[in-house]
Amino acid sequence: MLESPSIVQVTTYEILPGVVVARDELWLLLALLVLWATLGRWLYRDATSHGSEWAWQWGFGTPLAVIAGLDVMLLVVVIYLLLRDSE
């Protein structure tokens, strides 16, 4: 059976005063920020290429749905793909 590492063995970083995160959490946060930024940009560009008048709402609002949860944001992306005008 594998033993979990002691808290002393985990590499931590203080990113802000009083905010300490482990290295793995930092990589996860960075990956989610990249996903968030690229998803908003992709939705905005796709909506403008399809001539949507709501392009900035899709591009800005969908990444904000991550506040409700990652699954909610992905559900909004699926709804966008179903509602957009196909070429």
C-alpha cells in the first residue's frame, strides 16, 4: 500500500501573503486559467465568424460560468454548439 507524503515533504509556494499552495495545485490552476482564456477567445472568434450579434456575450460569459463549476461551463459550450448557425 502506498503511503501519502507527509505535509513536510510537499513543496509549497506562497503566491500571495497568507496564500500557500502546493506545486501540483499551482499547475492545476495554471491549466484551468489557460483553458478559461482559450475557451473564451475561441467562442468569441467562432461566434463572430458565424455573424452572431451575441459574440461578446458568448466569449465573455461562458468562461464566467466556471464560477458555477467546470461542468456548468462545459454545458454552456455544448448549448452554444447546438444553438449556433451552421454553415
